[in-house]
Amino acid sequence: MINITIADVIASTVGILLWWVLVYSMEKDKFDDKDEKMKFGAWCTAWFNKNNDNILLHFILTGFLLVMGVENTKALLSDYFDVPEGLNGVGASGMIGFSGSLVSDLLKKLIKKVKK
């Protein structure tokens, strides 16, 4: 039986957003190195227009991993971290969201290399 709560969905979405914040930060560093300003709204619009297919991939893969692995990830985290019982599922879901985005980007890059 699948036992995914709204907290799991929210935490996994925050994990995905963390990945996207890291991507934004990395791209902003390029502007900072040149002492140029980067408008956040313009960047978001351009990024969304270029990456809307990636967003779909991130959510689908994260959803798949969430269905498959919340309980397994909770068990893994409890072996290494002393997380309170109510928060271990949220932490596992956030980790799944972040990992789903990481894997999505890695798979896309791998597919690009294979197609060449």
C-alpha cells in the first residue's frame, strides 16, 4: 500500500526547489564574476521557457521515487541520523526530491552524450 502524505509531497517539492536554487546560484555566479546584474524575473522567465520539459521530468521522476522509496529512505536515514520520528518521513521525502532532480539532470546529460 502506498502511504504518501501531503507532507511527503511538500518536502519532495522543496527538495526539487533546492536543486533549482543551486542551478540559479551557479548561473548567477557567472554574472557576479563579470560584475554584471542579473534580473531574477527575467532569468526565471528565460529559464522556464528553456526548461519546462525538465521541470516535468523532475516531478515525474521524483514522484516515481517517492512512491517507491519513502519507507526505504526513512530506514536508511535512521541508520545514520538521529531524526525525531515525525520528521524522518519529511527528511526522506526532501532527500528524494533533491535526488530525483539530481538524477534527472544526470540522465539528461547521459542521453545527450549517447546520442552524439
